[in-house]
Amino acid sequence: MTQRDHWEKVYLTNPPDQVGWHKPHLDTSLKWITELSLGKDANIIDVGGGASTLVDDLLADGYRSITVVDLTKTALSLAKKRLRERAESVTWLEGDITSVDLPTSHYDLWHDRAVFHFLTDPEHRKQYLNNLLRALKPDGDLIMATFSLEAPPKCSGLPVERYSADRLEGIFASEFTLTQHEKELHVTPGGVEQMYAYCHFKRAA
């Protein structure tokens, strides 16, 4: 089964508010985005946004240029259905973030909660980084949330790479400066505790 098939099955067999990574609101992400004081026309990309509610809250806050990319058509369809007419103001991209074609030096903010840690192959992590560097503007912001070292070794039946802030900093250090980090305990709808490592990086101008 391919990664795409796996995630399609997850979304076809579970309500979106019952998948393991679901939160009604991504409070830490929203707090950090607010603190960036971006213009409301800033170009924001939510990587692996799927059926996440981050796009709802960003639209409610007045942001007007949001892109959501996800591997699965079903997840994107669920988000579009939930947003109704507001979905028309969002750019939706179905594709693998390691290879999807993104505009060059376009995004002011790259947000990723719970995608990067599924890239257990070093080559896939390299491809991800290449796409990030191609698409994010100089002086752009990166908000990354992954499973921390204390988290389970798997999520939704797939192995994950677990990270400390120091390890993430080592991966992105050539182009980014780590400006803040914290841990966030996420409890899945099924009651499983998962500790996340949240990091904010600033790209060199």
C-alpha cells in the first residue's frame, strides 16, 4: 500500500475529528502565527493541512492568501465541504510535499504540523528541504511541529522520526535560525498521549 493509499483509507474510514492528530484548534500554531504580525495578505502554506481546522481559523482572522497541500484528495474534500463558500478563497493542492510543484520564493510562512516526522527516508527529507527552500521567501518563517523524543514510535500505523529541538535545528541550520521552541502534549481523540516538539525558524534574508 502506498502512502497515498494509506492516508486515503484513514480519512475514508474515520471521521475527521477522530483521526489521531485532530485538535479543534491548533492553539500553539495560531499563537505563534499571530505573534509574527504578518500582513493579512501574507502567503501562507499549510503543509499536510488535510482536514485540519487551521485554515478555518486563519480565514476567520482575516488572512487572504492561504494554500493547503495534502497527499489525499479525501482530506482536502472534507475541508472544502466544511468551509463551504469560504473554500473558494483558498488554494488547494493535492500532492506529495517532497515533489509537488510550488511557486518559487512565494510563501511568507511555511507551516507543518505532523508531516515531516513521517519522512523516515533521508532522501525524502532532503527532497522536502529542497522544496521548502525553493518555495519559501528569504526572511520567511517556518513553523514545524513533529513528534518529540518522548512520543510513540508510530502514528496511524506508520513509523515516525522523533525529534528534539536541537535535532531539528541541526537539519535546518544551514538556512534558518531557531528562534523559539516548546513542547506540547497532544491527547488523541482515542486518549493516547503524544508529545510534540514545536519549533519556529527564521530564514536568512
